[in-house]
Amino acid sequence: MSATLPNLREIAIWLDACLYVTQYRPVEIKEYIKVGNELKSCCEQTEITRNLPKSIVPGDKLGIFPLIEETLKSNGSLLVFCQSKNACE
């Protein structure tokens, strides 16, 4: 909830509730950045992990569908951030 509610402590006080905070994650999060057709790891140094195939999906201006398809076929999950609400739609 902290990503969507910046004032969790105040809400907990208002609700007369206990605030529980943890950094535990059941699955390791791996972060990547897609620049053009390159997939880059978000480590201490941003390094090119690999090149992605060109998208053949009509309307895929950003070329992200090959990455989405690959992730879902391997039973993975992903979160794609867009620059605006209109871009998400």
C-alpha cells in the first residue's frame, strides 16, 4: 500500500490500527529497462542483457509485445509503466 498511500502512518492513527511494515518478498524482483530493442539490467551498472526481437503486432509502437508474450509464456509476471494514463489505454 505504501506505493499508493504516502501517508500510511497517519491513516493507521486515524483508523486506530497497527501499522505493519516489511521488506519481505516471496519472489525476487528483477528490474529491466527497455531502450529501443535492447533490454538492460537495472544493476549497479546498467548493462545490455540482450536484444529483443522486433514486434509484429500492429499498433505496438514501443515494441513491448514480444517481451510481454515471452514473460507470460514462461509463467512469469510483469509490470509495465507508462508515461501517462492515455498511453496506458
